[in-house]
Amino acid sequence: MLLFWAASVCCIWLYLSVWNVLSLVHLGAGTYASVGARFVASVQPERTADFALIVALFTLLVAQTLDIVRERGAISSEIEAARTMQQLLLARSSEPTPGFAIETAYLPAGEVGGDFFLVSPTRDGSLAAIVGDVSGKGLRAAMQVSMILGVLRREPSRDPATVLCSLNEALLSQQDTGFTTACAVELCADGRYTIANAGHISPYLTGLGRSLELVAPPAFPLGLAGDQSYEVLRGQLAPGQRLVLMSDGVVEARTSNGELYGFDRLLPLTLRPAGEIASTALAFGQEDDITVVTLSCQFGEVVSAPPAEPRVAGVPQPKRTRGRVPPPPPIPFPRPTPPPPPVP
């Protein structure tokens, strides 16, 4: 805005000076001599130097403005390219997961975000998921997210502690990458889960009308120190329960008056779907990227195979049933033969 007003003032000075000169050209010959003499007398060397300085300043401001426009155009192109690449990567972050119910919500605070998540099935039928947050914002954070997603896709292990160790070493191999928080989960089809946390907001176990924060053993964020080990937290999902992972953009939502959403409001909010959790934080006042991922098992009826039962000739066998197997019927024994009558 300051450059705009300075350029406007210079334009007015230049316009007035040129108008004075052109007005002399349109005057008559007689008037031209008298007015011209008066103009020449009025133009002092000091004022001429001031005029030249103003013209030079105006030219410099125009050149700088053009440079700023070019730089902003280049930055906008780079940000647009990074945003497109990030959208493509995040679109592939949730693969088909038969046997599991997955909900995801991702709301970047700017054109590109520093949050990331990845949900993928494993070869043994379980599910691997990770949610994280990169320090910093803007283009640099977006490029860091792209690198992290590439490392995670190449990681052969799905064990949460191993995944975090590998990602930590990858970040340390880069220069000046800041730090990254992440929470990794492995969920089996029968509901067993394993969680490892590297300085990230704790996940929540929700369902059946209750919500419980799952606090894993504390550990450093990724990218700060080498030779780190991450302890795991294990548990079991029951039918109707799920795991809720999120970034700190939910609890750090802030109103225009500076009021934080906070953890007190977060506990009941985790009972809602992922999209509703994210939209609630957005409506409260988004300050940072918002990411929410929920994981649950689709428990189905399992046909249990009862142990082999002895077959008895002439006795019908019980039908196979789902779930509980009824006890087999009693085996009939032949009735004793009455003794022959006494011989007289």
C-alpha cells in the first residue's frame, strides 16, 4: 500500500510538469515568449534536480513492483504445483480395506498443508494407519509431507514402532527438516490393536457411549535424535468401538476472541463421525490443518466349527449352527433283555 501511494504521488508530479510544458506549445507566438521567459525564470536548478529525482524514484518503484509481481507469480505457480501433488498423494492415502470401516477428513489451513495420513491393508489381513504433523507451514511443509508419504509407502514393515523408527532415520538423513509428530496404529481383523506415538496427540477409543484417551508411553518427535525406540500400547476393540486419530488442529481451533477449543470439548466430540469432528473445529475457528481418521472392525458372524463328535449308528447327528453349538443328544443304549421265565 505504501508503494502504491508513493507511485501515485510521483505520477501526479510528472503529469503536472508535462502539462505545464505542453501548455506553452499551444500558446501564441507573442504570448509564448512572455510565458516562456516566465517559466524558464521559475525553473530553478534546485527544482529541476528535485524533478529528476522524483522521476528516477518513480522508475525504481515501477521496476520493483514488476519484480514483486513476477516473484509472486512464480511462487503461486510453485504452490499450485505442490497443492496438486499433495492432493494426488493424499487421495491415494486411503486404499480399499475389506473387513474395516474407515472415515477420513482433511482440511488444510492454507493452499497446502503440513498434516499427513496413510491407511493401507497388510498382507496378513490387518490394517496399518498413521497420522502426523510436520513442523512449519507453506510450501516447505508440503514438500516435507510428500517425502514422508514416499518413505511410508516404501516401508515393508507395518509394525508401528518399526515404522516410526524408519521414518525417524529418514528424516534425520535430510538436512534442516524440523521435526514431525506421528501416531502409528496396526489393527487386526479380530479387533486387536497396537499403537506407537512419537509426540503426537493421543488417539481415542470411542463407542458404546464412552470415549477414552489412549495414552502411549512418551517419546520424542521424529527427526530430532537418532537411535530412538518407541514403546507400544496394545488393546482390543469390541463390536461398536473404534479408534479416532487426529491432528492438533482440532484442539487448537480458536475463536476470534482467542478462546481455544481445548481438550475438555474434545472428549465428547470424538464420539461423532470424522467429517463432523473436522467441520466442528472448522466452524469454531480454524488455526491449523485439521486431520481426522477413524478405524473400526466390521465384526461379522463367525461360523465356529465344533469338535468332531462320535457317530453312532442309528442316531441322527445335530445340525451345524452359527455361534454356539448345542450339546449333542444323549447316546441311546439298548434296553436290557428280560430274563427267561423259570422252568418248572
